Amino acid sequence: MPDLHDCPADIRQRAARVRLACFDVDGTLTDGRLYFDSEGRELKTFHVHDGLGMVMLRKVGIAVAFVTARASAIAEQRAAELDVQAHTRITDKFACVSGIARELGIGLDEVAFMGDDLPDLRVLPHVGFSAAPANAHPWVRDRVHWRSAAPGGEGAVREFCDLLLAAQGHAERMLSEAMPTGVQA
């Protein structure tokens, strides 16, 4: 669990307001590499920790969405497994994220977006909390509010989810609920 005392006050405040968390897929939820089998089918790997982080966000009432420029049946399948929204083949991520926020009746100041490269730059300055994995392209990495220690596809999303949960006062409760009665860490 992130130590909120290590986070600047503005990061804690931004994280505390989030009601919608949106994530790019390639390079954020995955390591950014594209794999194709001999028949041209795309393969991706997702980190299980990232998935659980997004499920925990949903459990506390934070909506979650994948927003990706690529057409990806695999991303749609992973989103369905996690019961989160999947928006694929998105040419204007800002319009997509704005539309999701509007449907939920929330302002962009209550939206978080985590991305790693050029297609994410249009949305990042408009959301309340922008983030990037440690290995994001410098053009993105230098323009976000927060960066993870982990690279994309290797727990970066989970770090971000844990930060949101901690800032909103849910992390300790979730940890204690996961521990067997009478056991202390």
C-alpha cells in the first residue's frame, strides 16, 4: 500500500476526488509489445495485480474504463472479465473520456487517466489526475501529475489503483477484510 505521507498534498487531493479511472491498454495495462501468432492473431499479457486493482476500484464505487486506439478483441475480453468498460478503436481519447464522464454525471476533475504515449496526450491535461507508467514515453512522462515506479504491464496500474484507494480511505479496510480474523501483518 502506498505511503500517502510520501505523496505531495496535491497528489493526495487529486486521488481523493477520482470517481472514474480510465486506462490506456498497450504500454499501460500491457508491456507495450505486440505479439502475433502464425495465423496473425494478436496476443497480449496482462498483470493479475493490475486486474485486481481495477476490481477493487469498482468495489468502492469508482468506475473503470479501458480507452485504447487499437482494435483489440483481447482488450475487450479482459475488460469483460473484470466487468469494466472497454472502448477500442478510439481516435479521440479526450472525446471518449469526456463522454464517459458525462454519462456518469461527473466532471473531468473527478476523472483519472493513465497512459504512456502520444495518443494519450490529448486527454491528459484535461483530467483531474493524470498518470503514467515508469516507462512511458518522455513526452507523456514529463506531462503527468504522477508516475508509477513499475513499468506498464508490470504492476503500474495496481500502484495507481492502490494510491486511489489509500487516498480515499479504503485501503486499510480492504486489507483488514482480506486478512483472516485474529491475524496481524
